[in-house]
Amino acid sequence: MIITRAPLRVSFLGGGTDYPEYFLRHGGAILGTAIDKFSYITASAFYGRLFDYAIRLSYRKPEIVNRIDEIEHPVFRESLRYCGIDRDIELHTVADLPAFTGLGSSSSFTVALLHALHAFRGEFRTPQQLMYEAIHVERHLLQDPVGCQDQALAAFGGFNLIEFHAEDDIRVHRAPIAPERLRELEQHLFLVFTGIRRRAADVVVGQLARLDENRSVLADMRRMVDQGWDILVGARPWQEFGQLLHKTWLAKQSLDAGVSNPAIDALCRRGLDAGAWAAKLLGAGGGGFILFFAPPELRPALERAFASHPCLSVAVNAPGSEVIFS
């Protein structure tokens, strides 16, 4: 049996510039971190000749099939096909958090699955290879209009500035931040679930259609990545980072009307009224988790303000995709 895991992520700055539709013309970058929440895949062999099926899958529902073409789950189907495995395998997936919540779980699942399939075949893959393969599976085999940051953070892990030049030219720069400053950063993070789940690909269609008119806003968001890097590695006051997060959320909302809605706006205002320096919806928009950036001493006030909502604490700088059992 092979067991792999890949981390979910929190993206702070630059989201929206990681789509090839944008960065192939203008370049892009994000500042983000892998977090200590994971997608897991188990892969095990069985003797299909002794059963009346060749492939067994387990996720929200089981699938038992004889041919790859019979698989309903698109990522399982295309990843198995891509890796050249067509029988005698059983795959299970579990996750620390549900899908479609703005934390990159879909790409985390894809990276962990590809890692497991290669390990099942006795093949080694570097983080860079896993990143590029996951992008290929999602964008070209599945035709999902997704960005490229989630696959990078799932494969590499860590706290990074990631530059996007081409789909095969993505550069991951590990942020030289002292462990104690990372722990301080964690104490400023407070995540609240909106209760709205959505597919990023559904939300981003409107944003991609307006790339030309949003070009100057996206260029500003790209510059904020470098500003955020300077604040973090330069040990400047945390409030400056919070102010930058607030600024990037205002810019993000201007990209398309579907990024936010009155319910999300009301939740953001509730956290700001409780003293947070910034409120920022994670992911493409439309739902998922809101990140509040606030002084640690205000955490009790935020917990009271959101007593009726699921709240989440996370650790940053989590490891990238790995085989944890074989």
C-alpha cells in the first residue's frame, strides 16, 4: 500500500495573476503558504482476475469498474490514463477539509493522486515534475480554467513567492523568514467559513473574460506581492502586512461582481468591526473561507463575533507532497 498526502494552501497576495491567460502576456506572481491541512490518497494492488472488476475507487461514493472509460470521477479517470495504469489498483481519498472552500483542495488532491500513482509504479517524481503534471492534467486533460499557484504550493509546500512566466517556467522562491516570525504570523491568522462552497472554475470565468480591462488592477496586485515579501522578510510591523491584505482584497473585488456578495461583505465587515486589520476571501471568490488578519489579542473577540460559524486555525510552511507510507 502507498499513502501520499499534499497540503492545502493560503494565498495572501497576487491571486489572479497565476492564470496563463494573464501571465503569458504580463507575467505573474503570488505570495502564499502551504498549511497543515492535507488531502490523502491510498493506492493498493489487488488481483483483478479474482474479482469481477479491475479498478476500485472510493471518495464520496465508491466506483467499481473494469475499464478506465467507465470511471465517472474525472480526475481519477484522467490521472490513471495519464500514468498508464488501467487495472489491478484500488484508490481511496480522504481530506482534512471539504472541497470547494478556497484553499486549493482540488489541486492538492490531484498532486497527491499523481504522486501515489507514480509511487505505485515505482517511479520517483520531484516537486517540480508533480507541479507541471498536475497543471497539465487540470488545464489540458480536464480543460478546467484553473490557475497555477495551487499545484505549485501543493507540490513544493513551504512559504513561497512563486513567479509565473509560462506553464513550463514556474519559479518557486522559498521565503527566508525566521521560524519565530512564522509563528507570529500564524497568531495573526483567523479563518472563518462562509458556509458557501463553489468550484473555482465556475467563479473565475467572469474574471478571465475581463482580463484586458482589469490589466492595470492585476499589475497592481502583482506589485503587492513584492511589497508583501519586503514586509515579511524585512521584519516590518505586522499591521503593514494587514493593510496590504486589505488593499489587495479591494482590488480583487473590482475584478468581477462575482468575487463577493452581500453575505460575504457582511461577514467581512463583522470581522473588521471586531478589530481585524484585514478581511480577505481566499481563493477565486464567491465563497469558501475568509481570512482575517488581526492582532493576536483580538482572537477572543473574533471568536465571539463568529460563534455561529466554523473557524479554523492553521500552521504555515507545511511540507509539500510526500509519500508517508509504502
